[in-house]
Amino acid sequence: MKELNAVDDSIFKELFLASPIASYICNRTGDIIAFNEAAVSLWGQRPEPGDAKWSGAAAVYYPDGRPMRPEESPMAALFDGKEDVCQVELVIERADGTKRNVLVCPRPIRSSTGQLVGAHNTLVDITVYKQFEERQTILSEIVQSSNDAIVSKNLNGIIISWNNGAQRIFGYSESEIIGKSIETLIPNHLKSEEKIILQEISEGRKVDHYQTIRVTKSGKEIPVSLTISPMRNKQGQIIGASKIARDISDQIQREQTIQFHEQQLETLHAIGRVISEKLDTPSIIQTVINSTTHLVAADLGLCFYRVTDEEGRSKLSVSIAASEIAIHPDEYSVDLEDSLIHAVFSGEDSVRFDDVCKVPHILSLFDLPKYPDLPRIQHCLAIPIRSVDKLLIGAMFFGYTRFDLFNAADEDMMRSIASLVAVTLDNAWLLEEVNTLNLKKNEFIALASHELKTPLTTTKGYLQILERSEIDQVGRRFLTKALKQLERINALISELLDISKIEAGKLSFHLETFDLSEMVLDVVETFHFSNQTHTIFVNNTRGDYVVEADRQRMEQVMINLITNAIKYSPDANNVRITLESSPQEVSVHVMDEGMGLGHDQQEKVFTRFYQVEGTSKMAGLGLGLYLSKEIIDRHGGHIGVNSRLGKGSTFYFSIPRRQPSKFL
């Protein structure tokens, strides 16, 4: 029996010393009398006999961080009669200053007579577990406090976790949804999505920022953005998926709002562009009412405005737009008096009619018998069109069948469009006044030219008779100057008359087929007799220069270009003309050695009444190049200039060999 006890003592000793669990033994006075290597490793030091009481650690603390005196330790408590101190959590400080969380389990050691002679203690290092527990707690708090829905499911699509964000977004509590299929949240028409998502997850792929639709507990469909990641166990096997769902309803609403405002700005810009580019008032108003009716989601839009007919009488006109079908204004007939419009907008910027059935005269505006399929208008928003001086000059009426669209209509934007329409109408009236004045001006120029030409012709005849008589040398010199001045006045009157004809669209052309090179030589020959300051050279006259054009008008162009070349090169003495041809067109270049033109001057030189700076003392009204351009343009050709200041200028034009059948 003693041998067995000896064997048992040896075994227990080996088990004690070799145990991976830190263990040590104290006597009645707290001195550590035995410990194993696991305890040394945990304490970070090997206690010397008599140096440590109740614990081999550098210091011991309560879990809340308060220092624990040796006599307060669980080992010491055993000797005070407290035997329920097992599984107590402490914090020990190692020799290197680091701390570890441990569970202690002291047990009394008694003699054969039952007397308490010592205590045995085991220390379980739970530091890693505590850190993991803290991390899990933090993660859990993060998950629960997230505004996003954070949900986990297994590979069968069964929900196994559900946070507060998921409850807020989808309406289900944790107890209601745990254990149910994730398809509970998926609309019927999107059920196939889940199979695709599970397939991606099972193959280890993440689904990132996937926008789709999900269903709440109340049955409402909401837009969400999903991020789904595989969940793995310790062995790395995929066991499910974690899903983050974000409600993007507000984001979608913001995007739609931004898109709506962008559309508003684009519409306003388009309307402004139409107004600036077009002069046709009915076309402009129709474009405006079409765009605005679409923009404000109205079912029917009307724009009433006043126009002046050909006889100068003012009449009420209307442009109409419908969201579903095209309606021609001629098919719309309504007996609308100005007094009605003024009554609607008396002291108001805009007027809303929540129920047009209660306002018959407004309801009648939307009555189109020829279009029975149009929806019946229930609501109306009326916007006045006022001139700069606040006079009521028109009105827009927008009809709705849906109250929500009617209620959401943007009045500020409509008023902005009404202001643009007012500008259009003001411009139209101004244009009518300008056209009237312009017509009177052209009539005056034509009459004045005719009246002036009669005495000029008579005067010229008298001077020519006088020229054939015998007069002295001084008299003949003055007579020659008088004839030249008459020719200048006659040319100016002809130019003014041509301008008035161009503006009235009555400048006549008579086409004939002729050789342009012969015409150029004929014109140059007249300058040889009338001009003594410059020599005119004509190059490349041999070739095919036959064209179909108005010979008299083309001579007028050549005379203008050669006259300008001589006039604006007073310090030079040469002018060069070059002809070129191709199968399609014939070109003429007139080059001088004069003062030249700057870039800005070249852009303006073909405009009416333009005269180059510094040439005001030179004769002319600035009409020659304008008339030349009109003539070349009417022939379907092109006229231009290449020039540098101080280096001379080259004016050129080209016309097609044949004119179209509908020559203008």
C-alpha cells in the first residue's frame, strides 16, 4: 500500500509539474512552496522561496483595475473559511509590466485528520478570450448602432442575424424575421436575384453596391444598395453571407430632383436660345408651350397672346400643347375676351383652380370636341404674361388630371418662362414697328432716287451739250469735274436704290451666259481711260470662264472691287487681277498694294455703311462691298478678303458656272 502511495505521489507530482495549466501550492502562511513551469511562464518570473505570498505575480488587481492586497486574494480567503472562491476573475501583472486576465480556482489541502494545511491554485489565462469578447462587443455595438441594415444568412438563404438598422428599414423585429428566408424581403418579380447572389457567394465572390428593390413589412417597395460578402468558418469554408443594405430612397429622390432642375435649366436655356435665334413669333410661342407643358407634367397647355395681322389689326392667337397627342392650333376654337383674362389675373401673379368644374369659363378653355380621347381636366394653373411696364399681354393655362402633379407644379419656373414669352412678344411688336419704318424708308429712298435722277439726267444732258461747244481751257476743266461729280452722285443714288431693293427683296437679276474673262477685260478697259494713277494687270485670261449670271451685276461687283483697290492704295500704282477656273466654278482675285486691313476690319468690311478707320475723307458711303456680297451670295457664290496691315489686300469672289433652276 505504501508503494502504491509512493507511485501515486510520483504520478501526481509529474502531472502537477507538467500540466499546461499554471498551478502552485501555498502553505498556511501563504508562502509558495511549489509551482510548475506554466505558472512561471504566466507570471513572467520564478519566485524565490519566502519572497512571494499567495501569488507569484508582480501585482494582483481586481477586474475593475483596483489593486488587490495579498491578504485579499482568493487563496488567503480559503484560510478565512471562504471556500466559494473558485472561478474568480483577476488581473495579474507580470514581471515585464504586462497584464493578463486570469481565472483562479483555489482548493484547500487538508491533512488526514481534516486539518487545513495549505492550498492549491490553478490559473487559467483568459486574456485572448477577454480581448475577443471585447472585440465582439464592440462589433456588436457597431452593428446595432448602424443606420444600415446588417443581416447574415446561411447558404440556404435563412436569416440568422438581424440588427436594429434592418428593423428600422424593413419593419420586422429580430424575433419576427430570424429563421425565415431572405426572400421574405424580395419582390416576386425579383426572386431570381437571390439564386444569382447565393451562387456568387458560394463561389467566394463579393457583390458590391448592387442597386435593387426590396419589400418592407408593410408591403412598400424601396430602392436599396446591397453589399454582400461571404462568411467563412475557422477552416475557411463558406458557411453563409453577410449583407449590408442601405435605403437609397433619399438619394434617388435627390438625384431625381437634381435631374428635374437640370431639365428645367435646359428647357429655359433652350427657350432662351429659340427666342434669340428666331423671329417667327408663333413658332417661338409653340416651342415654349410644348417645352413647358412637358416640363411641368401638365396634360394640356395653352398660351394666349395678341398678334398684328397683315392689315395692322390686333387679334388674339393661341398655341396649344398636349402631353399625349399633337394638336394643331387651327383646330382649336374658343371665344375668349380680353376682359376674361384681366378678370382672372386682377392683382394676381398666378392663379390656381383646384376644381375647374366649379369655374365654367376656365373649364371651357380645355374643351376640344375634335379630340374626345383627351383626359378631362380637373385642375388648372394660370400664369399671366406681362410686358416690361406690367401690362397684361397674354396668359398661359396648364390643365391637370392628377392633383399631385398640379400641386407640385413649380410656379417660379413658370413665371420665368412667362417673362421670356413677354420678351418675345415685346420683340415681335418692336420688329413690326421696325419693319413698318423700314418699309417707309425704302419707299422714301425709291421715291427720292427717282426724283433725284430726273434733274440729274437733265443736268448731265445740258453739260454734255455744253461740252460739245467751243469753250476755253479753264471752262472745259471745270466742265469735266462737274460731269465726274454727277457720275459720283448718280452712282451713290444707284447704290441707295439697290439697298432698298435688297431689303424689300426686289433686287432683280437677269441671267445670261457669257465669258467672265471678257467682261473683266471690258471693265478694266474703261478704267484705262478714266484712271491715270494705277496700271491694272489682268493675268490668266486664257481658259474656259463661261458662266451663267447677271452680267450687269457682275460688272457692278468688278467695278466696286477695282475702284476700292485704286482708292485705298493711294501711294501705289499697280492693281493685279487674276482669274481661275474649275469644272464647277470661276474665281476672280483683285490684289492691291495699299494700306491693308486688320483682322477686325476684315470681319466688318462687307457690312452695310462700314468704312475703314482713317478713310472718312475718301468718297463713298460704305455700300459697295455690301452690295457686292449680296450679288455674289444671290449667285450662290462666295466673296472674301485676305489682307495684312501695310501689305495690301486681295479681294476675291467665286460663282458657280450654272445657276439652279430656282434662282433667287
